[in-house]
Amino acid sequence: MQKGNIGVTTENIFPIIKKFLYSDHEIFLRELVSNAVDATQKLNTLASIGEFKGELGDLTIHVELGKDTITISDRGIGLTAEEIEKYINQIAFSGANDFLEKYKDDANAIIGHFGLGFYSAFMVAKKVEIITKSYRDEAQAIKWTCDGSPEFTIEEVDKADRGSDIILYIDDDCKEFLEEARVSELLKKYCSFLPVPIAFGKKKEWKDGKQVETTEDNIINDTTPLWTRKPSELSDEDYKSFYTKLYPMSDEPLFWIHLNVDYPFHLTGILYFPKVKSNIELNKNKIQLYCNQVYVTDSVEGIVPDFLTLLHGVIDSPDIPLNVSRSYLQSDSNVKKISTYITKKVSDRLQSIFKNDRKQFEEKWNDLKIFINYGMLTQEDFYEKAQKFALFTDTDNKHYTFEEYQTLIKDNQTDKDGNLIYLYANNKDEQFSYIEAATNKGYNVLLMDGQLDVAMVSMLEQKFEKSRFTRVDSDVIDNLIIKEDKKNETLEGEKQEAITTAFKSQLPKMDKVEFNVMTQALGDNSAPVMITQSEYMRRMKEMANIQAGMSFYGEMPDMFNLVLNSDHKLIKQVLDEEEAACHPEVAPIQTEMNSVSKRRNELKDSQKDKKEEDIPTAEKDELNELDKKWDELKNKKEGIFAGYASNNKVIRQLIDLALLQNNMLKGEALNNFVKRSIELI
């Protein structure tokens, strides 16, 4: 028997492995099974080039649970005593302190940088044995034992067959790895698609009402997963059933892309387009990254562009190391090339579906839209390609490319300054009357109700020349697309003040909502009262919900315009009745206000060119008194209009109808409206 010390420059290698790799300690199984696969594949290679002439036989790798052990056995190339010395006993550390500092947070990097795949066994085991026999003729089987200190022993033993058994004596704080369900879960996660059969225990079957073991090995992996096969051999059903295997509870995918590239890097895989209607975050981290069929991670940011993390599926590349670390991914040139290649493949596939089967593409547009919009917003090179197949959908559910839609609206929706006006709604039901008013005028209205449409609108305004997006309820119909300079058809000052004051006094108080009441001549066929909301302010508030740094807008009240149509007979009627009812009281107040106003103006004119200190105190006092008087008279006059309005059911009814149309009439106000409607009928 030989004894010795493992070649490390620090005594505490094992506590380090245990401590720093603890959060990731489940990967020991991936590492040990991968080593067994490598040993088996090496034997296959030697056999194929004639260097191994023996019988290959059954190459299945076995994972077995004992009372307090896990054993991983292979029939691969095995190890000689010299190879154990070289690969197991010599761990070349560059220096314990550097090593600790550099890799303390990254289990994968420690294992990867230092060839520590085997040593990950000590994350869970208090003692490890290797019983191994080389494939070489006349090789002597040997047993290596180590109890988690730098000391080891090697002795010659009998072993009938070539290959290696790694026996882990599981530590007391890692007993979970002796549970069949836990080991099964890890094998499924890391080893489902390894290229050599992996057996874990025996298959079970139901017999006499209970599960009993059969003599047949329970193979847990598919050695030739779909992405390793030629697309020409596969049917749509193959792709769909593989998707179900990867994501058991998911809807059927929309379509998929089979990746296969040999130069300038190796990459295979299948990416699926899932049905994504909303909530981007929920669907991320569904692409699984493999390295030679060994599972690495499902956190693929950095390998694929951010918007492609919405896809599902598998990417397998030997050029991305198994022990992948974040810093590595960010700096590796192959990873950047892979990212560019995948973006191109995805846009080419979408373009070809659009070109060859536009009907199918349009049917799937609602599911694809969020994914394509996300890509266009975040990747300039994807926007360049996607603008050819991205679609607008109008309120009649017709689809148009950007170019087609521009042609459709060019003649009728260009304003007097040559701007193309894209009208849109974001809720077909709530904005129905505004949409109807626009379509009656011959305009087309887009439906932009997606999660990212607010951001899309802002981006497209920058991308499209001389174009503006305007929500259909942001102004009265005649002001949405101004074709010519309008004549001023507004009410004279006193009448305007009377009716706007009356209506303003009856508006309900709402939290964080402000109304500006105005009159406009909109024609006698237009509605008597309408509510609009400034496109700019509303869009700023919407952007505040999705963009950091804009919360200032989110805190501001919603600003609405209540527009009174001065051409409508009901508004005219209210105005006439208000004038008749209020004139006797208002006229003397107005006369007094005019007199106050005249004297105020005289004083201001006389003080115009004087410095503050040259104005007599008496004049300053008089001006202050006049200001106060004017405010009192104004409040008194407004009180008369408000008093009249509070008894006028038509005013309240018109306001409530406008609020109802905008889904803003709720609670007690809605109840009062219903009662008043019954009384008026």
C-alpha cells in the first residue's frame, strides 16, 4: 500500500471546497457522471481508430445508492497508477490566497479553472474511494482512498472489468443525497440528454397493488436528443413532443428553429416560440444551455440577446465551457458571435414564415407581438430586420406591415404641416365612441393594447419620418388631424365664462384628477359634451409606469379636458336658460366688476414707468383693495352660476354621460345618475 499527500499548496483545500462550493454542492453529481461519460467516449474513440481491439459490450453508466454511499460506475478507459498520480494527486493551485479571493463566489469557476470536477465529490462526502482498472492489456486494478484531508492511500485490488467505480461516503450534513427522489431529480436536471446511457436503479412496475422492481435497468436519459439529429429526419410531432418533454405543462409552441452551425463555432439546438401574451418576466430563463449534452444552466443572459430569453428550448455548444461563469460570458468573443448568429437565425425564420405563409403569421401575431416588439425596442439590428415583418393591427383586426399602413393612411391622415397622423386606441370597448367618430370621418384607427405598445409608440415616432401617434380620445375629432387653419368659432367671453363655470361647478371631485372645461364649435351632429386627455401628459404618465426616472410624471394628477360643443342644441338651450335665470343677478355684479377693472387698469397704467419706491402708499393700498373687491365679485358671480347649475338636471346629466362614456362614473355618482335618468324619462 502506498501513502502520500495530495499536491496542493494549502492544507485546507477540502474545507475551501466545502465552504465556497456549498451553495452549488448538487453539481458533484453532474461532474462525476460527466467524467464517467468522458471515460466511456474516450474508449469509443480508441475503438473507432483501432487502438482498442477488445469488446466494447454494454457501456451503460450506473448510479447506485447504498445505505450511506453513492456509487458511480463506468466501463470506460479506467486509470493506471501513473494516471491517478497525474490527474488525481496533483492539483496545481497557483496559490491559495489568490484562488480564494478570485473565485470565492463562483463554484463553477473553481471547478472549471482547476480541473476539480472529481474533487466536487468532497462537497458531499467525508470519504471517497476510486476503484479503477485501465483498458490497457495486463493493467492492475487499484483502489485510491481519501478521507477529506490531503492524505490518501493507494493499494492494488482485484477488479474483473475495466473502468472506474467512484464510491462516495456521504457526510452527515448531506444526507439528502441518499434519498432516491433527490438523486433522481438531479440526474434528470443535469444528465437527461447525456450521450451514454445512465442507469439509476431498476425499472419498477405495479404488481398486486404495489410497485416492485424489475430486473431491467432504469435508463434516465435520451442519448440522442432531438437537437443532435438532422431536421430532415424529424416531423412536426417530434418537435412538439420534445417541447412537451422539456416543458410538461405548457401550451403547444407556435413554431421552432433548429440551429446547426460548425463554423466559426460549434452550436446545435432547438429554439421554440412559446405563446407569450403578457408578463415578460414569467417566461424568461426557459432556454437550457448544454455543453456536449451536459446541462450547464438555464440563465442564458449574455449568450442570447435579452429579448430572445423569451424563447424556450435548448442550445448546446462545446465552445461555451461547462464551468461557465458570468465574467467569462461577458468577455468571450465566441459568446458574442453566438448571440449575433442566433439573432440572425430568429429574424430569418420569422421573415420566411411571414413571406411564405402570411396568413399563419397573422393568426399568430398576438402571441408573437410582445416578443418582436421587445426585440425591436432593445436591439437595433433586430429592428432593421423586423420592420419588414412587424405588423400593425387596426380596430377591425386587419393586419398591415409598417409600409402598407403608411400607404393606406397617407392620403387621408396627413395634417396641414405634412405630418402623417397615426390614430390609435388602447381599449376597443372603452374608446368605442371615439373610434366610431374617427372611422365615420374615413380615418383608420390602430389597436395598440399590448404591454409594450406605449414604448413602441415613442420609438416609432422617432423612426418614422414626419409622423405622429395620437390616441383617438386625446382631442375632439376635428382636432386630431388638422387639415387647415381653423376660423375662430368660439363663444363670446361672457357667454363662455357663464357656461364653463356652470359645468365646472358640477364636476365630481376625484382623487388625482383635474378637469379643464372649454367650449368649441364642433357642429350640431357631434356629441354635446366630450372628455379628452392630452396625448403628451397621458403618455408621460404611462411611460412613468415602465421607465425608471420618470416617476415624477406618475405622481402628477390626470389632466382631462371637458369639451362643450357650442353648436349642439342642448348646450345652446342650457346657455339660453342660464342667461335668462342669472342675468338679473349677474348684470349689476358685472357692471361693478367692469368699474373695478377700469379703475385697476388706470392705476396700473399710471404706475407703469415708475419704480416701486416712487409709487405712493395710498395708490398701492387702493390697488390691493380693488384686487380683493374684484375677487369677491368674481366669486359672487360664479356662485350664482353654480347655484343655477346645481338645480339644472341637464347639466349634471350631460357631465355624467361624458364620464360614463370614459368609464369614470362610479359609486354614488353612478347611482345618482341612474335615479336622475329615471326621473328625466
